[in-house]
Amino acid sequence: MALPSTVPGGTRLRAIFYMCLATVLLFPMLNATVKYLGADYSAWQIIWVRSILHLAIMVALCAPGYGLVRVFTTTRPLLQLSRSGLQIGAMYLFISALTTMSLATVTSITFTAAFMVVMLSIPMLGERVGFRRWLAVLVGFGGAIIIIRPGGEIAGWPALMALGAALCYALFQILTRKLAPHDDTRTTAVYTVVVTLVVSSAIAPFGFAWPDDSNTWLLFLALGLFGGVSHFFLIKAYETGEASVLSPFDYGQLVGATLLGYLIWGDFPDGWTWLGIAVIICSGVYIAHREARRKPL
């Protein structure tokens, strides 16, 4: 039987507010900006510019009260490097998929990462997965198949890149769990951006194109702003509230992605895509509920 939460109601509402601010507003705005710029600029250039500004914002937000040296100090450098490499892979594949698929479709496919985490937690974390969670995983992947519809208009390399981004993100989350007992959340957040900046700095100069108008410069600046602030509010949400309460609100990204996709590009999911999205959301929320129940209090 679940015990009553020890988190005060006002604190829980503040955590939900932080979560919704990150997921419903800031993440979709970040992804929409990436998609818009991806039509004219390379994925590596977008990652590089975002990393510069993102790092500056994260250091400014995380270092005060914790210390500049401490925020860059890790006790598990190899895990941090591996985790950051997966983040880079997820970003590159996500951006590549966005160039040819709608914002809502790519976002919904990448939510299959939640089901991949369940599967990967068995060999990598030694966790046990019961029949009902396995069933939810299978149903969730069924939702992704409905969206992709092999042989349909959006099947092919773009869909595979979106699934690849989901796989990288799932492994990224597994390593985040492994790092949690060893490094502070702020260190992990900053370290990820540092590694991304170093790698992208080595690749971005090839095929680099300077923005030719002030509006494009502003969009590149917005990448770092949206990226840094959204991750900061995500961290604050999980510091303030319980993961079991906050996880379902992550699907709010689909609301923001659908709205921005329609307003900017005129993209609106068809009936089959909405069905697949509903299946993924229901399966993901159920898995989050089961995760909350099985954890000891």
C-alpha cells in the first residue's frame, strides 16, 4: 500500500509548475528553433552554438552556492564521458530526423525511450521487470509502429533516426541513474554540456555557415537560452517534487510540439498519429505508475 507523500502540497504544485514550464513551453520552443534552423544549417553547427550558450547559462545558474570548481569535479569521469557521448548522439539523430519529419511526430517517437529504459534496466541495472510492465512496453512500441506505419509516408531513415535518438536517450537515462549516487545533479548537468561543446567544436567548423541576418542570430541565441533554462527548471522540478508525480507531465511536450508545429509549419497529426500518441502516453504513464509503486519508501 502506498504511503502518503511527505512533500507539502504547495511544494508539489511548485514542482509541477517547474516541470510544465520546461516540458510544455521551453523544450518545444527549443526543438522548434532547432527544426527551423536545421533547414539551412548543419546539425553540428546547431549543436555547437547551443552548447556554448547552454554552458554559460548552466554555469551561471548552477555554480553559485555550490562552487565553480566543485561543479566541474566528477568522481566518475568515464561514466560522465559515456553519458555525454550518448547525449551527443541523441541530439544529432534528433536534429537529423527533424529536418524531414514534423515536430510532433519526432517528439512522439522519441518518447519510446521510456520503454527502452525498462528493457535496458534488466542487463544494465539488474532490475526485475514484471509481466504488466513488459506488456506496457510492448503496447508502447505498438504505438510507435502506428505512428511510423512501415510502408507509410514517414517510414524510412528519418523514422529510424528518431528511434536511434530514443535509444541513445534511453542509455543516457540509464547512465544518469548510475551516476546519481556519485555526482551532484549540477555537476552532471554541466559536465554533459562541456563534453558536447568539446566534440562539436572539433566538427562544426567543417561546413560552417555564418548567419546572414539579425533574426537568425537571435534564433541561434535562443538555442542556448531555451536549452539552459529548460534544463535548469527540469532539475529544480525533480529537486522539489517526486519523480512519480512529475513523470506524466513530461508528455506535455507533445502539446507544445503539436501547437508550434501547426502555427509555424502548418503540420497537424493525422488520426493514426494521434492514436499512436495516445497509446504511447497511456503506456508511459502506466510504467511511471508501476515504477513509483515498486520503489521502497
